[in-house]
Amino acid sequence: MTLDVVRVAIVDDHPMFRMGLAVAIGEMEGIELVGEAERADQVSDLVAGSSPDVVLLDVRLPDGNGLDLNRWLHDHHPAVKVIMLTMSEEHETVVTALRDGARGYIVKGASADTVESAIRLAAAGAVPVDSTVMAELIDGDHIASRQDGRPFKQLTDRELEVLELIASGLDNTSIARQLYVNPKTVRNHVSNVFAKLQVRDRSEAIVLARRNGLGNGHDPERSG
């Protein structure tokens, strides 16, 4: 069976960077560059005309903020997976981008292999985030959790709700019944939670969640 080609669009105002990225994408098997834009006001036509699966989006554009554009894409084209591109590794930028719907975040200068991996992971529904950024995101999230009482700010409200139910010991079928959604939707939420928290499986997610007060708040590694 032939695998679907991942359709990618680039939104960045630096011609040389776009050119280099376009060349790299052209050498990726099963990934096709379907369009480019350099301004925020071109993105609506770009998405409508090229139907990308993934948009590589610069945080800073000459006529707008990439974070605002990320929100717009999430609201108007929820099937499009946005990966933020930036020179910045600022924690607040990462948190905002992920909270508002971005499916990934990589710094400019990342290798072609890193970009390819991010595209494939985002297209598959995972959340690729540069490792250096993820370290800051996790550290910052722990600090923010202590400050405002809401753990894991990188999760959406629904994902946090799913994590709470996981930490309470419910399986996916039980979570689906609890939330009145189908099991496939729950599986997608669980995959997103695992990717954003950088945990390998349900057990690790439960330990991390309970350490942060979710579920019954009991850390199973410290049980006597």
C-alpha cells in the first residue's frame, strides 16, 4: 500500500532560509513542498490553494506575529499541523505556541534530519519539540505549576482532563465513556499528552501526574 505524501508549506520572510528549507524538503522521501509565503496576509490564500498537512511557520513576520497566525490557523484550519520556526528558545513563546494549537516547535539551524522528523511526527499527530526547548518548557512548567496551581501548562484543558483521568486509573474506554467521546478521540489525546510530557507509556504518565497533584495525588513510586 502506498503511503500518503505529507504536504508541507513554509511561511518565513527570509528568502535564503526558505530556499535552504525548500531544498532540504525536496530531498525528503514522501514529503512534498506545496507552497511558500513570506507574509502573514498571504497565508489564507496559501492554505486554501495548496491544502498543506503541515505548515512550518516563523514566529516573527514583517506584517504580523506568527503566534497570532498560529491561533488563526488552529481556529480556521484545525487539520493543519503547525510547527513553529524561530531563532528564539524563550519558554513563554513555546508555552504560548503549544497552548494555542501548535503541533511542534524547532529552532532555526536545526539539521535537515530534525526538520524531517518533526514534519513526520506532526503529520502523524505527535508533538515534536526541540530537545533544548523541551527542557526549558518542562522546567518552566514546574515553576508555573507551583505559582498558579495548574500543572502542565503545555497541555490543553481537554488533554489535562484526560491526564487527570489516566492518573485516576481509568483506561481509554472508561475515559471515553466519562467524557462522552469515542475511543479514537481519547487515543489521540493520550498520544498528545505522552508526546508533550515526554513520557514513554501510561505508567510514566501516571507517576508524573500524581507527583503534580492529579488523580489521587499519590506517587506510586513512594508507596510503602
